[in-house]
Amino acid sequence: MSRRPAGGAALPRWVLIPAAAAAVFILLPILALLTRIELAELPSLLSSEAALSALWLSLRTAVAATLLCTVLGVPLALVLSHATFRGSGILRTLILLPLVLPPVIGGIALLNTFGRQGLLGESLELLGVQIAFSTAAVVLAQTFVSLPFMVIAVESALRGVQKEVMEAAVVDGAGPTQLLRSIVLPLILPGLASGVVLAFARSLGEFGATIAFAGSLQGVTRTLPLEIYLQRETDPDAAVALSVLLILVAVVVIGLTRPRTAPDALR
């Protein structure tokens, strides 16, 4: 027997078993966190100076990293989606490399680029600019690990734009900039929104690259994931409370920015 979603193709009933197992696998650990919380102690655990400082820093840097991902990622996705030159596949692979690299390797790579003894760090030091172990380093670390998510989301949306629409606009006299502004960008807005959500969520949860490149200085580079890690050793209850807070923030962000209408096939 099969199960037919409204407006969709039939699904065999056996699919429900692994689907349910996957949902339980994701939801059960979150439920386990919630059961560990003492509601009476929650306000004091979440209102400490360290927790509020880490949360505020995480939100600020995640927003900055998301903006940077948008400014850099959209043009990069445009180039990759139209790339026909030799080696474009290798270039795309290298750009998406942070998706599979352990984040701490990204942090070490950034340190060897922008640190005092790094590839660019010595020149920047002469100009009085120090990036490593600063708030700017947090933003760069978050951008490094999040940028590929933006590129993939936008590039996928670009590949879905019908060539006939753009060809018609060119015939009507639209130049490249007008074509991009009036036709392409409006058509890829859902994909761009997905990229923004993914980049922000990834930035908000970044740990490995941040601690390797920016360190853990309270109020300067200690984001919420770093604060959770430190609290885990000294105050497990506070670590659980902060973990739940980070989950709630992520849920709110995804809930507010998710598409309001689903594709017909998914309704």
C-alpha cells in the first residue's frame, strides 16, 4: 500500500519508518536537553554577564558575517553559474572546500593568512591593523565557513532561472546590469533568502574556526558556542541553558525567514 500526500506522488508506507527514525534521531537529543533544565534557575543562568555578552557578540558577528557572505557570495555564485573556462570545476571545488573541512583547519588557515606571521599579517601589522584574536577575526572565521552555503543556495537558484526569460529581456534591450537587477535578482530571491538563513545559522553556531583564529576573550571573541564549551567544564546546568537558548534563537530565525508558501508539489 502507499500513502499519497495532497497534490503529490504516492509514497510507499515503508518510507515512514526510516523517516520517523530520522526525526527521532534529531528531536530526541533536543528533548533530552529540555528535560535537564530547571525552570526556576533558568533566568539566573541566562542573565549572567558572561551569557548576555556572548549572546550579543554572537548575534552581532553573525549578522556581519551574513552581510559579508551576501556581498561576496552572490557575485561569486553568478560567476560560477556562468563559468565555462577551463578549470572552473576545480575552482568551484576549492571554493566549496570549507563545507567538508574541519572548521579548526579553517581557523588555522586564517591564522596563517592574517596572523602576525601570516601571509598578509606582517603587511597589515605595518599598517597598524591586527586582525587575529579580535572581533574582526570572529567575523572572518564565520564568513569563511558560511560563504559556501550562500554560494550553493544562490547558484542553485540561478540554475533554475529560465534562459528564455533572460533572452527575451535581452531582445527588449536590457543590458547586463539591468538584466541582473530587474530579472535575475527578483527570480532568485527565494534562493537568496535560503542562503541568508543558512549563512546566519552557520555563523551563529561556529566554534572551531573561531577559537583557532580569534581565541576566547570575553566580550571580544567569546561567542555563545565558546561560552557553552567553557561552561560545560565548570557549570553543566549553565551550559545546557545556553545550549537551549542558542537552539531557540536558531528556531526563531529559521521560522521568521522560511518561505511563506510552499511549492505546489509539497503542499
